[in-house]
Amino acid sequence: MTNPLTRADELRNDIENLHFTIRYYIGVLAELEQLGRTHTEDFKRTEANVNVLKRNLRTLEAQLESEEEAWI
């Protein structure tokens, strides 16, 4: 039987997934840069996605901090 995850555990899992996704997209940006495609629509869209993911990451980290403070 599995134990249900607490909200803090769910947030930690989401944060870990976001870190992985951000690293992946940064790799995509590096490949596009190596190919000289920094002025393409794909590069701009991917760069915008990374910025959105970073913003979401900060939001989740703040939520995790408040969850941990509430637990204490």
C-alpha cells in the first residue's frame, strides 16, 4: 500500500520536474545557438518558455516554503 503524498512532497516533486525541464530546454537553446539559429521563431519561443518555467519554479518554491513554515 502506498502512503499519500503531503502537499510539501508534491511541491518538491514538481520543483524537481521543473528543474529537469528547464535544463532540457536550455540544452535545446544551446543546440539552436550552435546551429546559428538564434533569430528564429523556435529559439524565441523556447526562450520564452524557459522564462515562464523559471517564474513557475519561483512560485512553487515560495509555496513550498510557506507549506514548511505552516507545518512547523
